[in-house]
Amino acid sequence: MNRLLMICMFVLMPAMMSAENDSIIVKKNFWKKTWDGALNIVKEFNHVDTAYIEPQHYKFTTTLMSTYFFEAYSIRSKNGQRIDFAPEARIKVGPYIGWSVLFWGYTVDLAYISANKKKELDLSVYTSMVGVDFFHRNSGSDYKIRSLDLNDDNPYDSISGIPFDGLNVSITGLNAYYIPNHRKFSYPAAFSQSTCQRRSAGSFMFGGGYTRHSLKMDGQKLKNAVERAMPGTAERLDSGLLLKDIKYTDISLSAGYGYNWVFSTNWLLSVSLSAALGYKHATGERAVDFSLLKDFSFTNFNFDGVGRFGLIWNNSKWYFGAYSIVHSYNYRKSQFHTNNYFGNVNVYIGFNFGRKKSHKKYEE
């Protein structure tokens, strides 16, 4: 019996090994096809007309960047009274290193090395066809009152610049967009320096976004601050200016146009503007808010905007320049209207290294 079993094993073993090898080959071919398919999709995102755009010839890049942050918040009552807040502008400096569309870096805040709870996080991924902006901002508590208008003829200049720690604004959002003319118009050339625009071109842009906003203000602190600066004024503030907590989500669709102007050899000026129609929906403390459709109202639609501006010199090896991204959001209710805009200006210098073997020297 044992001898018969051994004979059967001897006869069947090659077939079993062949089947096992075939299974391994099929699995390898499956994963290879999947990987190749993913690479082809990525390549299609960055496929360009080389008569307009010079592709990246290097594997890596390193950059030294200084970032200037700014923001402002305005509140207007239904009677026309208005108050504006803004913190001091902030500057961060730090190095970055990148590979493909991914960048890593570390920055040091020159003014708030041991400061309050202010936080900023901005992450952008640009390909020729699509792009994504992610941002998270928490304003901290270092706002100042910049201006006050009680809808009369009295000047309120003495209140400008007064510190106010009773306001905290937080916003987290994601914007994505599609560029139809991506083979001739390059966002990466202006904002991630991973290509070079060699001939002027423009493109329409379409996209969408989702953001969550939170505003908390201590109305009593605001009245006290105004009263200290101008006695007898606080009692005239409209209730619409004395907000408490506002939380809302914003779902938007956007459209715009961008243009890259190559005005001299290696020089590029990029300007793009997008308007977004956003639906604002107030939210409560619940983790999941199911009342979006139930409380739908056309009055909750508002217009927002995003602007991007860049100036760069790039000879494909070395580059330097500056760019700015500015966001604006509006929120209207019967008793008040708020407007929040924020952004940053980035000044940088860097170079590419690790030349790709597949790229021959670009000929101008």
C-alpha cells in the first residue's frame, strides 16, 4: 500500500508543481497588470504637449521656502453695522524635499515659536489634469479689532488695533478641480515647479469642494473691549454682531479660468480665478447631521471664491519665485452676514537633482 502511494505521488507531483507554478504566474501577471494600469493612469494625469510644457527631467527636488499667512473675518448685522477682525500676519520658514507629486517639509514659525493654539495645515497635490487642495486652520485667540462701523457718521478709528481674545475660527476643507486643457496649460509649472511652461496657454477649470466652518465668539468680551476703547459705544452694538457659536458645512461646485503667460525665457506669470456656488448648512453638536435635505433652502446658497497667483523663473534645474492662494467664504442669515478670507504667500528657491535616465537633454 505504501509502495502504491509513493508511485502515485511520484506520478502526480510534476502535475501538482506545474499547477502551483501556473497559479503563481497568474497571480504575478494579475498584480503586474494592475500596477501597470495604475501607472498608466498616473501618466495620463501628467501627459502634456511638449511644444507647450517641458516635462520634469529629475527624480527629486529640494526647496527652501518662506510662507506668509494672513486672514481676516468680518461680521455685518442686518442694520448695516460691521466689525472686522484680523490677527497679525505670520511668517514660517523651512526646507522641503519632493519626489514626483509628493512633498515633505518642516517649517518654523518665526513669531510664535511657543505661542497659542494657532494651527495651519496646507497640502496641495497638482498634476496636469487634476489637483487637490486640503487645508485646516485654527485661528487661535490673537485677533485684533481692525475696524468698527455702526452705520452712522461717527469715526471709530480709536478702536482699530485693540487686541481681542474672544474670537476663535476654525475651518477644514478639501477642494478638487479638473483642467480640460491640461496638455498645454500646466498648474504644476506655477505651483509645484515640477514642469516648465514654455509657451503661453490658458484653460477653463471645473471642480467641487467640501468645508466645515466653526466660529465661536464671546459677545460680552466684545462689548467690554469696545466700551474700554470708546465709552458709551457698546450699548449701541446690534445683537447681530454679538454672535455665539456658528457651525456649518459648505458643499460647492466651482468654475473658473487660468492663464499661464510666458513673458520671457524661463519666466512665467500664472493667474487663475474660480467662483464657487456653495450650499451652507448649519450643523449642531451631533456627529452625523441628517437634517441637510429636510432643511433645504435656496436662501442657503452663497458665492465663494478661490484665487491663485504665481511668478516663477525656472530653467528646469534651478528655480525661484513666489505664489499665493487666497480663499474667500460667505455665510448669510437673516440677522447677520459673515465673510472670511485667508491665504498665504510663498517665496522659495530650489533645485532639482537625480536626473531621469529616460529623459534626454531638452532642446529649446
